[in-house]
Amino acid sequence: MTAKWEKKGTNDGVLTFTIEQEVIQKGLTTAFNKVKGNLNVPGFRKGKVSRQMFNSMYGEEALYEDALNAVLPEAYEAAVKEAGIDPVSQPKIDVESMNKGEDWTITAEVTVKPEVKLGEYKNLTVEKQDREVTDEDVDARIKREQEAQAELVIKEDEAAADGDTTVIDFEGFVGEEAFEGGKGENYSLELGSGSFIPGFEEQVVGHKAGESFDVTVTFPEDYQAEELAGKEAVFKVTLHEVKAKELPELDDEFAKDVDEEVETLAELKEKYRKELTETKEKAADEAKDEAAIRQAVENAEILDLPHVMVHDEVHRSMDEFLNNMQRQGIAPEMYYQLTGTTEADLHTQFEGEAEIRTKTNLVIEAIAAAENIDATEEEIAAEIKELSETYNMPEDQIKNVLTEDMLKHDIAMKKAVETITSTATEK
């Protein structure tokens, strides 16, 4: 085989390669065995016609297309390897020559990975992350638990205040007409929760149980129901009950109710401080690593990022997202209907982050190459074991799903990331 790569643009070009006679003959045999079973030739039982008779009746050239389809994938891969290129798009194949008795000449128009010019990626300095857990942080955690343990107590002859829970009937009108979806009975509404149209909850504040009153609001311009967007509406409201939160006392009994492993409020606070510290340390480490990787990517220069790579990354993200929705029982068509979006909208939503991810992957691959990072047999075995435990799959099944080259690539990427993050410092 001979293979020649000729650049036609920054990342585009034409790969020209030959398929030798030995390979062609194997392809012709495969093609003949595929078609002969359907041939009815006088004097021969079905499927028993000889190759020589076939050639004399139909000509060997009748097998060329099927033969090419049989040998092309392997021949193309060999040509890519010989030319030393890394395609990122499906090739556009064209036949230059398929003369009988001669090697075939094929061309493939492809887009290859862009050149990455690395900048600084070691010993980077990133902004210092906040790792301190304050008394206020601990108190806020205690407060959330106190709110969760609160009981609702009916307020007798007292006006509703922010934070109270009210039970109301309501019906909305635009002009003189009631609109669809604007009516509710015995609806439980926490004032200040922001769950109703802006301005509604504030107008319930100050009213007592048993009162009926009007609430006037204006729907936002971007309201999902287009027929109501930007319009003024009046809600007829009847307030049945007002309930206030009754918070438990912050004492040792409260602490024991919240967590049976502690005996005092002080112990609960100390436990929360430890948990918050661990969480904040982990978040800070992740933020530091992300900042270092982002800086390494910004320091690099990528010449003309191929659109096809971003497009493929967008569709990977979309497939992952929609598959997650499917696992929750929401089909893509239902998702688009519920959100009022289209497939094109979802594509646009993922485009920005897909471009960033594509650039990041290219830079990390370039670092792995620059550092001559490779994966050892021990690392590959450890990776297979970890994946087996993570996904509860037998190791043999992991090996069937992921090739050794794929595993080596993933390990090299992880080690390249570690090269960036392990040398980065905070300042």
C-alpha cells in the first residue's frame, strides 16, 4: 500500500491510497460468495455456479463494488496509520481508478485534528479558594435543620406575615374573563416563597383568615402562556387560614432529635463544622483544579477548531441528556413539549460548553503527547477493575466494551490532567 496526505486547508485534506491486488482478490472472493447464493444459472444448482463461469457471464467488474465495500474499511485504516493523520470526520470516498489487474486507487477527503500550540501548563498560579468554615456557616446549617423541624400553627385573628403559610381560594381574570389555569381552591401558599406571579404574595400579607380581597398583578413579558404575557390580571382571593411556623428551641433535645449520634447542641455544631469543612475542602480542590485546567487551555493556541468536532460533542451531550430524561420516563418529544423548546434549541444550548470541552480535550491530549505519557499494563488492569466495580460489570465485559487503545487514552488523559493540577498553586 502507498498512502499520501495532501493538505487542502488548515485541517482539511485529501488522503490518496492504493489497494493492492492481493487484498482486491480477497475482496472479490468475499463479494462472489455473497452473491452466488442468489444466482440461477442454467446447468447449475442454485448457488453452485463457479467463479470462472460467473466471470465469463457477467464479468469480474460486476463484483467490484461489493469487493470495495468489503476491503475499504481496513484499507482506509491502514492508509490513515501510514500517513500519520488523525481524522475527526467521516471520509468522503472517491474512486480514482479500478482497472482490472491493477491496484485500485482511492481518495478520501477528511478533516483531521487541529494543531495545538501549547503554552504554560505546569506550575500555574490560580486564585486562592475559600476553605474557611465560619460560625455563620454552622449557624445557617443549624437554622436549616430548625426550619425543617418547624410545625405550622394556626394564627387566630392575626394578619398574615411574610413566611406564614396561607390556605386560599383564588380565581384570575383578565378584564371580565376568567383565564384557564387561573383558579385554585384550598391552595397552600407560603408567603415569600416566590412560587406565585411577582407581586401576588406581597398583597396577601396583612390580611386575616375569613377575608376576601382582590390582588392585581401584571404577568411578565416572557411568561410561558403567551396569551397572558405582559397583561394585567385581577385575582379574586378568599383567605381561609393563616399558619405560622413554630420553631423548636435550639437546645440539647433538639440536637438529639436531629441526630441520634450526638448528645448536645455543641456536639451537633461540631459535627456540622467537620462535615462543612470536608465539603468546602473538596469543592475548593475541584475549583482549583478546574481553574488550572482552564488556564492551561487559555494559554494554548488551537488553529481553526473544526466545526465537526464541536458538532459531534454537542450531539454526545444531547444524547446523554435525553437518555437521562428517558430513564426518568420522559421521552424527547414529551421533553420538548413540556419545555416549549425544539431539538434546535437544545443543540444551541449545548454548543457553548461543547466548544470549551472540545478545546479542553485537545489541549489535554497535546499535553499527554508532549510529556510522552503512556499507560502501563498495571494501570490498565487497575482501570478495568475500577470500571468493573463502578458499573457492577464483569471485567471481561469491560474488556469487550472498551479496547486497550481506549483504556490507554483515558489513563493518559487522567495523567495529563494530573500534570496540570498537581503543579498548580493558589495565591
